[in-house]
Amino acid sequence: MIAIDTEKLISWFLEHKRVLPGRDITDPYPIWISEIMAQQTRMETIKPYYERFLKELPTIESLATVEETKLLKLWEGLGYYSRVRNLQAAAKVIMEKYQGTFPKTYADTIHLKGIGEYTAGAILSRAYGLPYASVDGNVLRVLTRFEASPIDISRNSTKKYYKEELEKLNPSHFGLLNEALMEIGAMICRPKIAKCNSCPLRERCKAYEQNNIGLYPVKSKKVKITIHEYTCFFLVDQNKKIYFEYKEENILRGLYAPYFVEDSISEVDVYSYLDKKHIETDYVIALQEQKHVFTHQIWYMKGYLVYLKDNKQDIEKFYTQEEIKNKISISTCFRKFFKEIENYLNDEENSSHHV
Ligand code: SF4
């Protein structure tokens, strides 16, 4: 059995824990929301999103019934929109099958959309004190260092192994044990720097004892990242509205995007390209190039602000700056161009910046 002194660890946590979304509460709904938001995003970063989300959708019922456009808008900036769609799908099941109360068993919880072993353990242990461990990459780093174990943490079986090992322990509160291990991973036993002198696990930590912390964790699998080049055309009509279209597939599913192509079109070629596409152009302004990193993709993006000759295009797809800000959901990758675009649109003298 893993030799953690659970009570010492929990005491340390109660004394040193940060104030974070989803902490110090036992209502499973906000814990669930905070856990889903924190996937791929740092806990500190999600705070304003978390507060706004719960203010607008304070109950599972309100989440189950909210319109998709509003739901996606509340998620804007967090990315990975399938997470919020899954949240709503799960909320509907909770309304239908469990009368609006978050399930109290592991079997029922794990069947909800978007909830895996880690999240199920986190919610059930913290809301109901149930004896389930939540093990993620941070916790694996702490535990493999603690045991000086060369076990490969990229294998699924390793997570399963440590989950079972932790569940053999008998802490005074399982939720606090889970949170304490997470906090050690986030604040003390960091990937590059381990602050062993401040660590409550130090006494029994094998990597510390053997002075070989740098050897752990062992990780073999490398995720393949692909690199893409895009050119984005922000088409502006004579009322200074911008064209956006709704995307139904791939990474941008459910979001709005400007007209864009997977190609790097230079300033020299931009007019002839637009001409070829029958986009009648008055003039074009080149924007600062942008880079956006998704989980498995990096996008390098050129951007052009394209002033159209007339308003003959599909008029319904043009949006005001106000609508772009508050109504439609747009991926952060495109929003990176907005500050500059706003400056140009609000600057009547912009004609001097033409390509
Ligand atoms: S003593 Fe050091 S290496 Fe061991 S768990 Fe604590 S911070 Fe990590």
C-alpha cells in the first residue's frame, strides 16, 4: 500500500490551500462545473468564467434547459466546446433520470456524458465524501516521485493502478485527500521544480531520499502535433459589419468563423485571390499575423481586413461589433485579430493603411 500519511497531508492542505472555484463547498453542481472548466485550463484562469456561468445558470435545471447559443456564449474563451455540450447533455439526463439531483453512485456518475474516472472521483469524493480517488497527470507525478517508481505514466494502466492504490487508504475525508494531492502537484511538486522543503510528503518520499527527483515521472508516449497555415479574411460591408459563418464540423464545430482558407496568401497575391473568388473588394488592410495553439494543432494565421465594394453579399451573415462581442461565439484564435480590427473600423482615416 502506498505509504502516504493521509492525515498529515490533509492538515497541510487545510492550512495552505488556495481559494479556487469549486472549493470549500459540497454542492456537486458547482464542483462539477469547476472540474469540467479546469480540464485544459488552469484553475486560477477559470474564476471569472465559473462565476459568470453559475450566475446565469445556477442550477442543473437551468443548465439542462438553456438555449445552445447562450450556453456557448457563456463558454466562450474556454475553448473545447464539446465539454459544455456534454455538460448540457448530462444535465438533461440528471433531470430525466435523477429528478435533478446529481447521482450519488459511481456507476450512475460515470455514465454521464463528459465525466470520466477522474471527474467522477473528484465530484463524488468532494460532494459526498465517497471513497473514490481522482488521479490525473499532476497526481501521477507526485505519486511516482513519492515511490521513486519508474512506471510509465502515459499508460492507462498506471492511472488505474494508482487509483486503486489510493482507494485502499482510509483517510478521514476522501475529497480532502484528493484535493490535497492535487494541491501538492500544482504548488509544491511541480514538473520542473519540486519544493521538497515545503512538502508534507517529504519524510517518506523515496525520490527525495534518493536525491533523484529528476528521474520521475517516466513518460514515453509523445502526442503528435500538426502545424497549419491559414489566411483569414474579415469581410466588412459598408455598414462596418463583419461576415461570419456558422461551422458545423471539426475543431470549430458550433462556433462562428470568418471566411478563411488553409493556405498562406501573401499581401502581393491577396487582391487576385479575392478576385478569383468573386469577392468584390474596395480595399484590403493587412493585419498582424497570429499564432494559436490548440491541443494537437498549431495554427499560424495571416489576416486581412477586406472592405467590400457593395452590400450585395449574403447580408444576414454580417454582424455588428456589438453582436460579435455579445451574441455569437467565436473561437479565441480569430478573436486575436479583433483589437486591431476594432481600431481600424473605428478609425475613419484608415485608407492610408491599404495593402
Ligand atoms: S518530497 Fe519533493 S519529490 Fe517528494 S513529493 Fe514532495 S515535492 Fe515531490
